[in-house]
Amino acid sequence: MLRLCCRPLERCFGWRCGGGGVGGDGLLWHTDLKPHASGYFSIAVAQANYSLEDQSQVLTSPSATYIGVYDGHGGPEASRFVNKHLVPHLQKYASEQGGLSVDVIKKAFKATEEEFLHLVKRSLPIYPQIASVGSCCLLGAISDNVLYVANLGDSRVVLGRRDSENKKCPVVAERLSTDHNVAYEEVRREVEALHPDDSHIVVYTRGVWRIKGIIQVSRSIGDVYLKRPDFYRDPIFQQFGNPVPLRRPVMTAEPSVLIRELEQEDLFLIFASDGLWEQLSDEAAVEIVFKHPRAGIAKRLVRAAIHEAAKKREMRYDDIKKIDKGIRRHFHDDITVIVIYLDHQKGSSDDRFKQSAGGCTSAPVDIFSLNADEAEKSMLGSVA
């Protein structure tokens, strides 16, 4: 039975399965609207890096919906690995323990982290840079009208919630995840408290706060060289760059987990990588979703973010959308947006969902890869 449940996952990790399309914005891919067990969803991705470092997926079934946004850094390998392994681990442990729970979620994150560590160890002689590749992870699950959210890093989920008492603002934004980014004072204090003997654990450099002057996020999958002191002593890794001498790990893969029973006033969820939130506030994103039609809403949010990035450079939207990947990263980050509508009325949406096959929508591994198989082969063979 578990094998049958996981078969949709096996179709999930190639970009052909998405059912979406490349938009007219050059580096934008989107799926306008598809059903899930509790309503509908929309997904869109804009590529800025030469290799797309954002990976994402929505897995649907009659009993549950899984949402994943994985924002890589240092390369695409970690986010692609998480996209392939995290949800299967989650389903495996949920099946073994009779459902979702904080313990199940943390076990899934731990197993994914440990498997990626093994991959790094095997790959180090031929690809030492992989020790410095990592990924933020934002995972959502909706089952039996309960929402589970787990995250590492600074991707974010924001709830749009009806406020009938406020006529000027009938919908309010409620952030449901924790940004693990040392730009926030409370996160800096958390990191500093774990390293009382290191006065330079967090330093201000190149215009932002960074752990050891290197990285802004404090939690991730990967970034092995900042978690394993033995790696900086490895002669192979030392040939790659400037290893960081560690007494203890300076990052962790322990997720923040939230469990919330959904209510009638909960209208929709916006799951997005920080590429969106760097440009739009929680409130602005919620207002856009609330005021516009459902079809293509994720694409509308991505375009709004790119428009803001253009304004900051005193450019037009039409100018910035023509910039090639790689160069475009100087203007904005990769952007992934998934909007999950929450339709609480049983009946019509359920019937429409039952008429579809369910399965998985996954964004492309790389939006403009000429050959999807070659894009996958750019991953290490053991990841495929």
C-alpha cells in the first residue's frame, strides 16, 4: 500500500510532469490553476541564476496536500536533492507512525540531511565544492483540515485570513513560519548564545549580517563545511577554498515546526522563497492574492516582485525581463511562489478534484534547459 501511495512521487522529480508552461516573460514558468483536496493552487517560478537554485513541488491526493519550496545557495545540488527526498521520507515516517506529527517531520528532515551528508562525502574527491552547497527548506502539509509547516532558512509561508470586522482591510496577513536569518536581531542572539566563546560568530560585512562573515541563514540542509569541523581539515576540501576553522557547528538542520487547525476565516496560503519576500511585504502579497482572480495568481505575484526589483534600479519591467539568467541575479533572486487556496465548503471542489488523477506538480529543474535529461545529469549520478 505504501508503495502505491508513493508512486505519484516517483513521477514528481522530473520537470516534464508539471503540467505548466513557460510564460512570455523570458525566464518565467507557471501553472495557472490546479485542484487539490482542499481547493486549488497556483505555482510560478522565475529564474535569475545561471542554474536555477529554487526547486518546488505540490503533491496532491484525496487525503493530503504537500507543498515544498527549496531555495538553494552555492549551487542547485542541495535543493534538487531535497526536492527528491524530503517528502518521501515524510510519507514513510507518517505511514510507520500513523500520521503526521512534529516527530515525524523532524525525522524526515534529519534523514534528508544525513543522506545529503553521505552524498557529500562520496562526492568530495571529484566535486569538493559540494561541501559548501546548501538549501533552505519550506515544507507544508494539509491533512484532515490541519496545516503542518516546517522550515529551515528564510523561505516563508503567509496566511491570508478574512477579517470581517475591518471594512478597510477585509483580509489580514499572518506569517506562519520563522525566518532563520541573522538579519533579525533575535536570530543573531540565538546564534550568539550557542557560541559564547566566539565573539565573531556573527559579523556585519558587505552590507548585511552574516554567520562567520559568510552566510545569512542559520539553518539549512547541506552547508556541510559549516556543520562538520572535520571537513575544514580535509586536504581535498582545503584545495577548494578558505576552510572555516570550527569548534562546533555554526548551522543546524533542526526545523521550526508549526501545527494549526484551519478555520473558516483562513482563505489562502502563500508559500514562497525569499526572492519574493525581498521585494514584497507580507501584506502586499496577501492584498494582491485577495484582489485578483485565482487563475495565474502565482505568476501575478512573481511579476509584481520583478516589477519592484526593476523600480529599485529605475528600470522598466519590460527591460528587466529581457536580461539573461546569471546576469539577472544582479537584479533579483530566483523567485518561487505557490498559492494554496483553502475552500472549506465540501462538495464542488472535492468533486472536481476526484475527477482529476491527483499526483504531483513540480517546477522545472531549469526553466530553459534544452534537454531535461542533461539538466538532471548535471546533478551527481548518485542523486539521480
